[in-house]
Amino acid sequence: MSAPRAQVVADPVSRNALVILATIAAGVVLYLLADILTPLALAIFLALMIDGFARVLENRLPVVSRRVAMPLAIVLSVVIFGGAAFFIADNAASFAAQLVAYQPKLNGLIARIAGMVGVDVPPTITELIRQADPASHLGQVARGLQSFVSTAAFVLVYLGFILASRRGWERKAVSLFGLREERQEAVAAFLRIRNGVEQYLWVQTVTGLMIAFASWVAMVAVGLDNALFWAILIFIASYIPVVGGIIAVALPPIFALVQFDGIMQALVLAGVLQAIGMFVGNVVQPRMQGRSLNMDPIVLLLALAFWSIVWGLPGAFLSTPLTTVMMVILVQFKGTRWIAVLLSADGEPGELREGHPHATPDEGPSKPKTSRTKPKTKARAKTPEN
């Protein structure tokens, strides 16, 4: 008989060093493959959003069946996103035309700021534009538009394939995880990822609508032009952590300085927008979010910086959902659980191994457990083999 092999126990220091090196390598791969992975990540994010929207329609509207819910959610999503994009593009042209009419006021604003910093001869807006030489940047703008169009096309292609093959993932999960316990743990992890992303989207959407509507009322009250245009931009910016709030508070008062002769309207608007953001961010959002996200605020800021560097603007939008996915995956493994603990807000990233979903992919809804006793079978005597 061969002697049993001794199990090799990994040194914790070596294991943690290996995890750190793997994290660095993963970051490099994400950066190098940004052109391929960014559309895929956006498509998965949109697929989760549309799937959640379909389930909401199915649960809230009795006339909508399961078969009709997904096509209806896709159509409504296209109408909403398309309408918002058309409105922003249409108003952006008129907004740019208004900036030309505000040129004398812009020159006056530049002169006041230059006087405050001690510049004797302030430049005009025309001189600043000439010094910026926008013609030299037309190539970069064209490449940026081309990249945006190609990314949007890839996102739509990926999204179509993901939605078309969504039913096959259940059979793949059954084949991938043979044991029922492993399958339950995998489904539990997926459900937590899905619920975390959907909860984040729900909270950001509701609070973004509240901030946008209250900001629109404030901007209309002071008489700011293009108030609805600014409100939609504030709503879109609310999905970007930290930076979105700064944009919502800073940009409308700056353009109020350009539009109005005095500074009182800009000061009032800045104070009201700051109060709205603080109230929603410190009172409403924590109550709605509860412990669903369970992520340290510093981690959110670092995640925003990291994903913005790796994937640019799409990374800024996806920074929080991507970090949520990472934390759920890291908590599943003993060697990486300490990273999930550091990412969490209270040091308890979640004990997924204790909670199982109500049903596995190959089963229907779970039935209540009944105490059944297996009938005892008589032990059969073993016969010696020849």
C-alpha cells in the first residue's frame, strides 16, 4: 500500500501575497482589454436592469404575464433612454446657441474674477477660445465620437445576445455545479449580486428623481434658463458617486452667474441645491438603502477613482455595481474573505453560505420541509470476494 500524501497547507503570508499579485494582474488585464470588456459590462448591467424592470411589471401589473413582461420592459427601456437622449441632444444645441448670446456677460464675469485674483488686463472669452485652439482638438473629438458610437453598437449586440440566451443559463448552472449544495451556494451568490445591483439602481433612481425634481423647482423659482435640461443632467449625474453631487451643486449656479446681472440668484441657487443634496444624501438615501449595499464610503470613493482610470466614464457609472460584485465573489473564498471584510462598512460582508435561495435552477419553488423518516433497511451481510 502506498503511503497517504501529506496535505500542503499554504502559508497565510504567501497566500495573501498571491491574492494581491492576482489583483494587480487582474487590474492590468481590465485596463488592457477595456475596449472589449467595457461594452460587455455595460450590456450585463443593462440586462440586469431590464430583467428587474420586467419582474416589477409582472408583479405590479396583473394584466402583464411573464411572457409579455420582458418584451414590454425592453420596449419601455428603449423609449425612455431614446427619449432622454433625443431631449438632451436637442436642448444641447439651443444651450450652445445661448452661450454665444451670453458672451458680454461672460466677459464681465471673467473681468470680475480676474480683478479678485489681481489680474490687471483680463482676457476676453474670444481670446480664451483662440488660445485653446479648438481646431487642433477636432481629431480627438472625432475619435471620441467614433469610439462612443462603436461602444454603443457593441453594447446593443452584447445585450441582444445576453437577453436571447438568458434561459440557457439555468441549464448551464445545473451542469456546472453537480452537487446540490454547490448549486445552492452559487445561486445564492448570484441572487445577492442581482439584488444588490437592483437595490442600488432603485435607490439611485428614486433619490436622483427627488434631487432632479427639487432642483428643477428651485431653478424655475430663480428663473434659470433651460431648467428642465439641467434637471435631466442632474438626474443622470446622480448615478456617479461623489462627482455627481458636485456637478449638481456647482454647474447651475455657475451659469446663473452668467445669466443674471447680480450674484444673489446664484448664491440662493447654490444654497438650495446644497441643502437638497445634503437632505437626500444624509436622510432619505440611508433609510432607503439600509444595509443592502454595506460598503465603506472610502471604498466607494476609491472604487470611483479606480474604475474611472481603468474604463473611463463607463467605469465611473459602473464603479459601485462592479465593487458590489467583487465583494460578493471575494466573500465566497476563505483566502480572499479578508478583502471583502475591508470593503464592507461594518466588517460583515455577508454569510452567503448560511442562506440559500428559495429554489435552485433545476427545481421549482421550494416546498416546506416535512419530517420524514427513511424506512430502516436490514443490513445485508457482506460476502467475501474471491
